Amino acid sequence: MPIPDFDDSELWVIRITLKERYGEEREYELADGELQLDPSDSTLTLCATVCWSARDCNFVVFKVAEQHSVVSSFMVGTNNSVLDRSNTTISQHV
């Protein structure tokens, strides 16, 4: 079953959260990402993605199931190497 795109309600939550976090409207981009959701299977799954940059850090939210997302943040050094990375899984029950 394909993973649905972010709906208007989910994008509203992202928009409001970014405004509260940074104190101003923050631009984000919609994209598609490919993730290996099952570690025992090499198949890549196309996932709706939201990404933005702030304070020398890049953030990505992957929608991995209905009302379930993974947030990844990473800092990139001057030579494009990843300096720091973290992942958080979010389940949203509406």
C-alpha cells in the first residue's frame, strides 16, 4: 500500500510548529524520499518528505505511514561531511 502525501492538516501542524519554534514563518520544501522501512528487506519505499534549513542545520520529516513520521536532523560541514545527525520517530493520533 502506498504511503500517502502529507495532508493539509499535517502541513498546517508543520507550518505552525516552525513558526512557534523560530518566531517567524519558515519556508519548507515538499519532496519525495526513498527509505528502507524494513531492515530485513532491501526494498526502498517512496515517502512524502518535508525539509527545511535553520541555524546551520538541515531538517527532514519523512512520512512513513498514515499519521507516523520520522524526523531527521543533520549538520553539514564545509566539506559536505555530516557532522552530527539525530532521528526521532513521531506517532500522531488524531
